[in-house]
Amino acid sequence: MSSRAAIRIRIASALVLSAAFACGAPGSGAEKFASAPRAGATALAAAGGLVLSSPVLLDKTTVVAGNVLRATVTYQNTSSSPISVQHVTIAGRPPGATNVGGPYADLQPQLGAQTVQPGATLTLASSRTFTSADPLGAWYSYVTYQDVGGAWHDSPNVGFTVAQTVPAGLVISSPLQLDKSTVAAGDTLHATVTYQNTSSSPISIQHVTIAGRPPGGTNVGGPYADLQPQLGAQTVQPGATLTLAASRTFTSADALGTWYSYVTYQGAGGAWSDSPTVGFIVAPPAPVAQPIAVAVTPSTATTTTGSTVAFTASVTGTVAGQSAAVTWSVQEALASTPRPPVPGRTTWWRPAWPTLPRRPARRCPSSRPTW
């Protein structure tokens, strides 16, 4: 976006003029001077808020009656103003449940009303003990907070399984953990997971992959957007662990919306064993701060008494909602007229001393007095 503004100034005496102006969003304080632009004045601050700095992390992917599921999450206020919340909860939902409709099997404790200062973090650690009355199958958890207006803000889901027993074998000892809950083009998502052989015999596998699936994707049907690297054929001894760390860099070609990840391994017989899913969001990139380019013509003008000088300012790089109004400042430059220097040596010059009135001459008597 660009704009132009002009001003005409009638000169009352011979002056050397310089023109400057300021522009920016109303009340933003962003300024630009034609003679000396300030570094950083063109930066556009990205909008901040209460964001997940550490996504929901569950300590187990499978629980049975009597087990305790523990979860932690951390928010950070990335804005420049305090943010007040009414409630923060790490939710639990059994098979067939929904965020809003329940049934509710939330973890405890929860956080009540408080204010998060700019740059500060807010961490919640909660847990839930499962019983034989809890339904078996695929559950999920997520964190949500209620703002001062009453609206709830839900994170992506993290899945886990409630089982009757935990069979011995290659089990996940450290659940799949993503380092971000939201990514944009150019961001890299990192993930780690650890298996352990809890049986008394070696277990051979053909492949281990941390998978990525875009909106509408499925485990089997894809589309496949798996993280790299992957692990090939190997044997895990009894009691030993197997860790995979992988990542994926997202581009502008990746679909926006809710994605999910999971880890899967292919056994010696060819069957795949998938873990519960962990959700994340691919969001549009944040607006890029564009520099505000300014130009004043002329930036300096020498004039004579009674003349008129027209200044024109061009403003480019402003965005919608940002003012391009021009505030003008015209100043008279301080002029001096030193004597020209003598080539080859340093010239010291001072103004001429003022002429002072001559004092009358003192006259002596022409003859001695007569005695």
C-alpha cells in the first residue's frame, strides 16, 4: 500500500529548510524521518496470546485398572499485556465422547482464575487413577482454558488406550512426544518415542516409523507425510529399549488444519502395530513485517524571501489498518560563513574585533612655570 502527501510553505525570509514526517498506525508511535530513519521503526509486531510452549505430555500410552495416568502442559503469554483466565483443565474423554458433550473424566487438580503476565508461563500437572469401571478402548486427552469472556480454547488431542492387561512384548515405555502443538511453513516438527521389550525373548522388527497424516488422512490410506529418519530391521533384546527421534520441515504446500502423528512398527510377520495418535495444527504463517519505505522530495531546499517550496512525501509498505497520515516538521538550518581555507595549511579564523573610540592624547606643558 502506498500514499502521497504534499505541503506548500511560503517563505518569510531566506532559509535553508529540511522536511521530515512521521507515519504509522494510530497511537503506535512508529515513526520515520526522511533525514534519519530509526532502526526498528518499521517492524510490525506479531500478535501474541496464551500459547502452548510445552504441549500436553502423557506418561503412558496404555493404562489398566489401578494405573495412574499423569499429564503436564505449559502455556506462555507471548503478548505484551496481561491475560486473565478463569479455568484450566487437562481433560479426559472415553471412547465415543466429545470435548463439549462428555462424558467427562478429567484429570485433577485443575487451575482456577488467575492472571498471566507478559512473558510468564503457566504449568499444570494433573493425574487420574483408572479403575475397573472405566470403559476399555481408545481414550483421548487435551488441555483447555476458559478466558475472561467465557470462551474455551481447546488444544489438539493426545490419545491413549485403556486396556484390560498390558501384554508383554514391545511396548512404548516413553510415549510419542512432539515439540510443538502448532507449526507453520518453514517450521520443523521434532518427535521422539521409546519402545521397550518387556518379554523374556528377543523381538525382531522390520521397520519403525513416526507417521504424519494431514487433515482427512488415515493410518493405512494416507496421504503419507512421515517424519524422517526411520528405523530398519533389527532385534530388541529382553529388557532393552529402542528410541527413535525424527523430524519434518513443513512447507507452504502442506495442507492447513488439524494433523496427527503416531508411531508404528512392523513385526517379523509383516503386521503393523500403531500407537495412539497425537494431534497438532498446521497454521497459516504469521504476517511478515514489511518495512515502511518513505521519501520526501526535496529533502532539503534553499529558498529566498517570499518564495514558496512544495514538499511531497511518498509512503509505501503500510498494511491495512495502518495510517499513512503525514506529520510535517520544517526547520531552519543554522548557517555560518567562514573564510575559505588556505590550501596547504590549517587556517584559524576569528571575527574582526569591533572598532573602539580613540582616547584623547595627553599633552604635556610647553614650558616650566616661572618662579
